[in-house]
Amino acid sequence: MTERIAHICSAAVKADVFADIGCDHGYMTEYMLKNGLCKRAYISDISAKSLKKAEALLAPYIAAGRCFPVVADGLDGLPERADFVLIAGLGGEEIVRMLGRAELPPRFLLQPMKNSEKLRRYLVARGAKIELDYTFSEGKERRKYYDLILGGSGGKEAYTEREYRFGRDNLNGRSPYPFLFFAREELEKTNTRLGAALREGSRGALLRRKAELEEVIREVERDL
């Protein structure tokens, strides 16, 4: 299990029915079943070949009738509604596409690889209740950053523009440190791009990005 998957597992919540959409190796489902966090689970992937990796790992639970493989695109094809849905390792736009074809799950855990802002905007527009929204990291020398969003249906969130862009809990002091590393690296990249930018339009956008990052970094550092 990678550091990324272990962190995702740490945010799991209890449920009767759990669904791991785009399940890859099935480590999260194994964690849920092994730790008694769900009564039964569905592992789903659009590719039958890819699903075999999770089926091999979860063979004892499949044989015991507690885990059910489903070849499907997103939530399509699940024989019942899951109380808790995980979608991790896909792009934010792909997650939006999957969620857009179904009711929002009562609880969900989402880990987009990109386009987190688009996913946040979609969830708020759908009336989701967002409980956690923050950045975590994996690795030391070559650090990678990921956003994690825990929430569910039945809420009315009021996000600011800055919260859409950066994640609410990164800005309110609940999870500052990985985000600060990320923001500082983004500022460094922005400064590098500014040095190479020739067009005024490109420079203007980069200067606005630089100013916003500098302000966000100052505010988060001030609240530590």
C-alpha cells in the first residue's frame, strides 16, 4: 500500500455498503473489510482486465460473499446504492462526469489527480455537504501533492472563490503544512514562468497568480 493510499484510508468512514469506483488494486476495499468498516463492498472498474488485480487481492472476501466485482463505468451497474463511495486517482472532470449520472452518495471520499477546483464547484452546485477539503503529500525528496474531499449529499455550502481554487481546509488552518509546501512550490514555478513569459496577457495572468499565492501564503503562515 502506497503512502497516498494509506492517507486516503485514514479518512474512511463506516458504512453498510461501500463502493470503490475505479478500484485499481483494491487496497481501500481491503482496508474497509479487514477493519470492519463496512458489511459488504463493491469493487468497480470499466476494464475487466484491470479489475482482476483487485479481485485477486480480495478473493477471500469475494468467496465469503462480502465483496462483489462489477465491470462498470462509474456508479453505473451497481446493484444497490452505496452508503459510502470512494473515487480516487481519477481527474476531477472524470469524477464530475461519473457523479453527474447518479444521485450524490450519502457519503463520498474523492481524491482527484487534477481539476480539483472544477470538482469543488460541481459539488457545491449539487448541494453537497463538504466535511473535509485539504491537500496532503506523498514522498520527501520529490514530494507529490493531492487533494482529498470528504462529504455527502444534503448540504448547502458557501465557498469563496479562493476556497474553490485552493481548498477550504487549507485556508482555515485545519491542514496548513502540506498546502504551504505546495503553495511555495507553485509560487516558485510561477516566478520561473514569469521570467520566460513574453506576451502581456500571459504576464498579466501570471502576475495575478503570483500576487494571490503570496497573499495566501502570508495568511496561512500568520495563522500557524
